[in-house]
Amino acid sequence: MKYLVWISRIIVGVLFIISGLIKLNDPMGFSFKLEEYFSPGVLDLPFLTPLALAISIFVVIVEVILGVLLLIGFKPKFTVWSLLLMIVFFTFLTFYSAYFNKVTDCGCFGDAIKLTPWESFTKDVILLVFILILFFGRKYITPLFSPKTNWIVGGVALLACVLFANHVLAHLPSVDFRPYKIGANIQEGMSVPEDAPKPIYEYAWRFKVDGEEQIYVTEGDYPTVDGEFVDVETTQIQAGYEPPIHDFTIEQEGQDYAAELLEEDKLVMVIAYDMAKSDLEAFEEVAEVTAKAKQKGYKVIGMSASSNDMANKIIDTYGLDFEFYFTDETTLKTIVRSNPAILVLSEGTIRQKVHYNDFDELTF
């Protein structure tokens, strides 16, 4: 039992630290995932939506700290109880998500590792088994260091997490796992290889044969049946290839200009997914930066999911010399974790991407 506890201790501790650090690298992204869970179509807890970012930061820091405490063997009773309660809650959440197909990605490892709902549930069940081993064998969890050293290690870990979270929120994630990272080409991200797997569908054909209904299952072909056709039910049994970028449009008056604009050699995108939630003072610097870009021969566009009235109000208030196009809010949130933000592109390749606190780092 002692050796089984040690193995479980290492596996659980390392996984919690890795999972927590990946999400701590992008707490804004994890907060967007929590907003999905809080939505009326899932858990229906809309009063928690405004607290999503605070909850995300708290949860991921706790996740990292529990992993550290487990590895050093500090406060084993508190640590194991906390791990057990956390994994029971998340196992329920992932099962609910998978069974009812509510949230297609739990965000357990942020954008670094995408898991399907059932993969997430399976992962949590395995972790639950390891944590139960720790729970029943917690007497074998002994400290690696003296109490004073353990307090220092725990305190340093907590301080490091808080400072790191503050840094990525004030700037951008230190490591960008999304398909819109610097150096990525948007057109290539939207392309589908010729040999890409195609979706496979199952067709359940219902016929009335000799007065009785019978069902014939095929993968597309119309069955040869001596009877009266009633209806057909289609089910996708295997998903096809989905390109990393699949919801990217730049629309104006219902027309998509993405293909045309992404051919620009010098393009600046000002992204503000929701202007009502933007740091409005940042638009003063946006006006200065974009004016400089236009002088250097750059085409400048705005991209937002806000209404035209809101966009025109921002343009008039801050003297912006460019037009806004419509892009899906989720897509804009995925592109960059800043509201507003600026991207510099060349023929669809992202050359620069900055938070509104770092506009002074842009080079044209």
C-alpha cells in the first residue's frame, strides 16, 4: 500500500500542477469556459457569470497549490480531502457535460490538449481512483521537509502563481497554444487537406413491409426494400477533420471580406470582441497607433461583435480613422485575450499581437 500511495502521490501531484499551470497561463480562456458552464443551457447559474474570471483564477491556483502540497507531503489530511472534493465535483461536471453533450471541451488542459467530453470524464474517473488510494492510505503521506521549509515552499508557490496570473492578465499568455499564435497563417489554418478524414454517417431507414415497420441501417446507400418508405434518421458516428480555424469571417453588410483582406501585405487588425466591456481609454492610444500605421502604408480595420451603432460611437468619440467589421465573438475571444488588442498581419500571417497595455511595443 505504501508504494501504491507513493505512485499515486506523484501522478496526481504532477497532473494537478501541469493542468493548473496550463490554465494559469491563460486564466481568461478558462473563464470563458466557465461562462459556458454557467449559461442557461448548461448549469443555468447566470449570477456566477460576472465572477467567472475571479473563480477561474482561484480554481487554477488552488489546483497548482494542492499538487505542490501533495508532492511535498504538507498538511496531508487537508490536501487529500481538498483533492477528493475537487475531483468528485469535476467528475460530476464532466459526466453531465458528456452525457447531455453540453460543453464539447472541458478546458481541463486549456488550449494545449483538447479532450472530448467522454475523454475528460474518463480522465477524471482515473484521477478519482488514484485520489481514493491517497485518501485511504493518507497515513503513508509523510512530509519531505521540515514544517518551516514546507511553509516556505507552499508560500513561494502561492506567490509565484499570483504574480504569474497578474502578468498574463496584464499582457497576454506567456505560451500561446491557439491557432492564432504569432507566426501562424490564418488561410492555412482554415484549409482542409485532400486526404483529411471525412465524417461518417449512419442512416436508419424506416419502411413499412407487409403492414409492419422495419428499420434498415446503411452508411448512405438507399436500401433495396420491397415496402413503403416512412422516414430516415441520420446519425454521425465518426466526426470528420475540422481545421484549427473554422469560424473566421470578416463581414460587413452580410458580405465576407476575409479572403480579400487576408491577402493584404500590410494589415492591422484592431480587435474588440465586446466594446461595452472594452477598456475604453485604450482607444485613445488605438487612434495614435493606427494613424501611425496608415502613414506607413498599412490597411487598418476593426473587428468586433458589437453593433454598428456602438462601433460608430467609438469611432466618433476617439477619432478612429478606420471601419469596423463583424466577426463572431467567440472567434475574437480565441484570437486574442485582450479587449481591445492589435494584430499586425502580412498576407494572412500574424506578425505581431499585443495587449492594450503593450501598444508601445508595436513596430511598423
